[in-house]
Amino acid sequence: MSRARGHVGRGPRRYGPAVGEPPPLVDPRRWGSLVGLAGGVVFVASYSSALGPVVQPVAWVLALAGVATALVGHYVRPVALGPLTRPGPPALLAYLACVAGELALIAVGSRALEAAGRGDLRPALIAAVVGLHFVPFAAVFRERMFLHLGVVVALLGAAGLLVGALGVARAADAAAVVAGVVLVGFVAAYALGRYAPADRGRLRATPPA
């Protein structure tokens, strides 16, 4: 088997089926990350226009740069992510429950905000709920990136709700846009192997020989 180029710590980092990593095109962690990238871009596309002609293009540049970085790290120059822990039926059920809970919380929360005449806070609500729904994935899929991502995005959403409720205009939109950029950033960091074990993914992955 070929080994990753370079040395870190105790030796070179291997990549491929022998060390528990499937080929990039069939690695569920890699194509699953595309969902996160899409979600981050949706936040930017949906709410950045409310922030004006200066902030909007900056948000787009940051988001698209993150998307490009993630795609390169996942598919163009694949980086080793570490052995894959394949989820069993309980994990998949937990995933579906988290998604269902996310949709339910957004629906209920949106109705409550509309009833209170604060529909403008909905972007921050969505960001907070999206962040919360990522947190259990850290245990379900044994990926600590989800904990960091979920906590940061949820806090951004909560801050947007609080500041917006205090009367700061467009605070909820700003929180949602920042959450989207942060979401893309975490996925890009993951794609670059920053959450891989041992060497933190600093070595380029090479396919098995």
C-alpha cells in the first residue's frame, strides 16, 4: 500500500481501505459534507441581501472560497480524514430523529415569532435550530467536528435572536449569514483533515496501490 507523502510525529500517515478509509467518491463523510456546504450557501443566499451592497459580496466570497476549499480537500487533492466509523441502524434512526426535530422546532418557532409580530427574527431562529441539530451527531457519528460546529452555529443564532429582540435592525439576518459562512468554514476545515486523528490531516491522502 502506498503511504501519504511526508512525515508527522511517529511516521507517515497511511490512507486507504487498509486503514479504514473508503475511496473518496464513496466515502459518506465526503458526500455528506456537501449537505453542509449547501446549507451554508443557502443561509448566505437567503439573507445576505438584507445586509447591503458591501457586506453581501464579502459574504459570498467567503462562502464560495470555503466551498471551493472543501471540494478540493475532498475530491481534487483528497486529504486523509481518518478511519471511517460506519453508523449502524440506531445511529441512522438518531439522525432521522434529529432532522425531524429540527424541522418541527423551526416550524413551531416560526409560528411563535409570527404570532408575536417578530417574524424578522426567523433567520436567527433557523440558525440556532440548525446548530442544535448538529450537536448530537458528534456522538452518533463519532465526529467531534459536529460538536464544535453545532455549538458555534447555535450560539450565533441565539445571539441574533437576542440582539434582534432588543431592537437591532437586521441582527437576525446578520447572524444567519455569519452562521452560513461559519458552517462552510467548518466543513472546509474538516475536508482539509483538521479533525482527522493523529496528524490532524496535514498529509495529503494517496489512493491505495
